[in-house]
Amino acid sequence: MAIGLNLDGNQAESILQAGDADLIGIARQALYDPYWPLHSARAMGCDDDFAMWPPESGWWLNKRKANLPNDRGALFQ
């Protein structure tokens, strides 16, 4: 089991794929970000349309995504 400082899904997936752990503990990170599993799935390309999110927020997040530029760096220029 890998615990502590599992900050994102890609890191957790790398640990699993390398065979360094069979289970990833996310307790502290889940306290900081209760939607950690959903954010990680999205970052890994598993949930592009927010279908895994609760309906109360998923529909709005999907609509918001449609209004953002593809290059988010453009927002800060």
C-alpha cells in the first residue's frame, strides 16, 4: 500500500504500474480535495464530459468546459 503525498492520479497510476504497490491510500489528499478521484480521472482523460461527477455539478462543469478556450494559457495572456 502506498500512502502519503499521492498528489495526482498519474502518480498513483505510475506506482501501481511499476508494481510498487497494490493499493493507493488517498486519505489525506481526500480530506484536502473530496473530489480527488474525479479530478484524477479527468486529468487522465477518463471523464472528458464530467459524466462521473454528481449530476448537480457535472452538467454545469461540462457546459463551462465548452465555453473555455482549448488553450487555457490564453486566459492569462
